Amino acid sequence: MLEQPQHKYRPTLPFTRDYAERAWPSRRLTAPPVWMSTDMRDGNQALIEPMDAARKLRCFEQLVAVGLKEIEVAFPSASDTDFNFVRTLIEERRIPEDVTIEVLTQSRPDLIERTFESLRSVPRAIVHLYAPIAPQWRRIVFGMSRAEIKEIALAGTRQIRALADARPGTRWIYEYSPETFSLAELEFALEMCDAVSAAWGPTPEDKMIINLPSTVECTTANVYADQIEWMHRHLARRDSIILSVHPHNDRGTAVASAELAVLAGADRVEGCLFGNGERTGNVDLVTLAMNLDLHGIRSGLDFSDMAAVRACIEACNQLPVDVFHPYAFTHATPAATPADTSGPGSAAYPCAGR
């Protein structure tokens, strides 16, 4: 540890001007976002020993039982395990009619082809393409200009559009993530998202997902909310877009970032049960959902048997859930919580006195 670590770092300044138009601080949460679990992809790739097929299937069934309707199940072009698992879900008809699976791919022609091969005959799927856009990645990783970086995302989008159009038997939903959004210039992020949505051609009846990840959490939660609200206000074709967020927890404030992002205009949140994931984890969907339930807003997720959910995730991840997790060791049943909020000790405060 450096004696004076503050001398090594500079504050992240995502805005070149003060954003005085913000409206999110005066808003209140009134409804849940669309939930998307990335336990089996983002969370799984962070494990020392990634899940085998049996653990993946157990995890998938638990996520379905909790009530998740969108589940990112794999990066099918990355390994035979992931590819074969997607095929198992489809061929054995293990995907409920009201659940949509999601798969991830980089913007490379061979990986996109392999991704579509894994999804053969699936009734409905989200294909999620990501490509880095931040200046450090443009300069150090790719050595490319903005125009060249944009073409990577557009080429992938055009290929996915063509492959989807050639398979009309499946309901295809497209998701684009400008990876490292949290470290990119907002004007360039907007340029990228608008170019991709123009290439895909969403409509209000057939929307696409634009996902804005806090790939590395580098700012306070209010700054991320400002970034999301600015994009929410300026995105072209906003009525044809589901605005999604994917907060990581590097600064320990992913839950706050997600909650404020929803106030700022986000429609959807991607995360993991109990906050598993690379580095310090993805945003914790359990905490987000229970926070809503305990404020009288029905989250739509069912954690009434928290012990079973916890046991399953611990077994699948081969990692313990923190004993100080806000809800994991408190057996609360939000659906049965009455409206009485008279004070600690009432049913509205199930954590009181533990």
C-alpha cells in the first residue's frame, strides 16, 4: 500500500461541464425494472472453477424459480461447455415459454456465426454484442480511431441482423453494450449507440436493448445516474429502445448506482444473485429486489425461500454468501409484508433485532 495513495490517482471526470438539467434526484422508485440475471455468464466467468453442465442447469432452474424472465445463459462461442449447454436447454425444451435466454458475443464474424449455431431452433433469444469504446481501449488495446471502433460495432450489428433475418422462426431481440461506457466520452457513447440502433432498425413494437455498463465503477453513484439520464434524454429512437444498465461494484456502490440509474431513466438492470462477478462483483439483484419489496413496491422476484436460493447459489458458484449480506440470512417473505410501517419490530422491518 502506498503511503499516500491519493497521489497516484486522478478523479474520473466524465463530464466536461456541469450537468444542471438533472431531474432524477426529485424522483422516487415506483415500479421494478426489467431484471436480467447474468449469473451464468458474467458471474460464471469470474469463478476459479467455472460451472459444469450440471451446476449450470441447477443454477438456471433456480433463477427461473425465483421469477427471472431474462437470463444470460452463456458465451457460447467461448467454450464447448457453454455451447453445449445452450443446445441442451433448447433440445430438451427446458426454457419456459415466458423466459427469454440471452447469449453474449464479441463483434467477430466467426464468434457471431458460432453464437447463432448454438441458438438453432430456439423460440426466442436475446443476442448481446459488446465492443469497447473508451479512449484507453481505443488507444492501448486496439490502436484504432473512433471511426474504426464504430465500424467494429456496426459490422457485428449488420451480421447479426442478416443472420436473424435468415431465421424468421425465432423471435430475435438485439442487445448492444458499448463496453467501458463508464469511462467513455458521453458524446461518443451517444454517437455509437445511435449508429448501432440506426443499423438495427428497432421500432416501438420491436425494441432493441441498449445496455450502458459501469464496466469499471470509477465514480460515485450520482455521477453514473447523471450519465444515464443524459443518455436517456439524448438517445435517438428512445421509444424503440429498452435502456439497460450493468453496474459493477468496484467502489462498493453498485446497488446505489443501479437504484439511481432507474430513477434517471433506465428500464432494465443486469446483475447477479448475491453480487457474484469479476473483481468485486456485479450488482446484487437480491438486495435490489428486497429493497423494493420492503418499500412496498412489488419487485416481481420471489425470495420467500431465501435459504434454498442461497444454498443453490453457494453450491453452483462454490463460494460462500457473506454472512453480513443484508438479506441472505434473514428469512423474510415480502409478499406477506403488511403496509404497517409504524417502526422497528413491525413486520415492515423484518431485519430489526436480528
